[in-house]
Amino acid sequence: MRTQIPRYLDSLPQVLWWELDELILFIVCLMVGIFTRHLWEFTLIGCVSVWAMGKVKGGQSEGFILHMFWWYGVPGFLLENGPSSEIGEFLE
């Protein structure tokens, strides 16, 4: 008996043409638009943000967005046991 293994086993789940992280970004923008009563503006901001995120992620390795957040020092993405992103050279 043969077992089929999916081709993209480690890829994120997709909803329509968006990956899960892109969908979450769009939903957050949509909810901010609902709460601030600027739905159309934040829907447009959400679409542009998802498009820009897809461009940044395109052709990069898995975890590129998290690495980029760590590199630029976004709070909440710093490594607990790792070096700071400001250190440019390491000496042994």
C-alpha cells in the first residue's frame, strides 16, 4: 500500500490566496477599521500591507519575517539567550 506525502508539508495553511500570517494581518487591519469607524481606509491599508508582506516574504527562507523583526529590534522579538541585534562583529 502506497502512502502519499504532501509536497509542501511545512508550508503555512492557506485561505483563498493568502497564507495564514497574511490573513491575520488583514483581519487585524479590518478590526481596527471597524473600531475606529474607518473601515474602507483600513481595508485598503490591510490590502497594501498584505501585498507588501508578500513581496518581502517572496523568495526568502522560512522565518524571514521574524528574523527581520529581530534584526531591526522590534520589541517582543528579541532572543532571550542570543546576542543583541546591535552587535555587528563577534570575536572568539
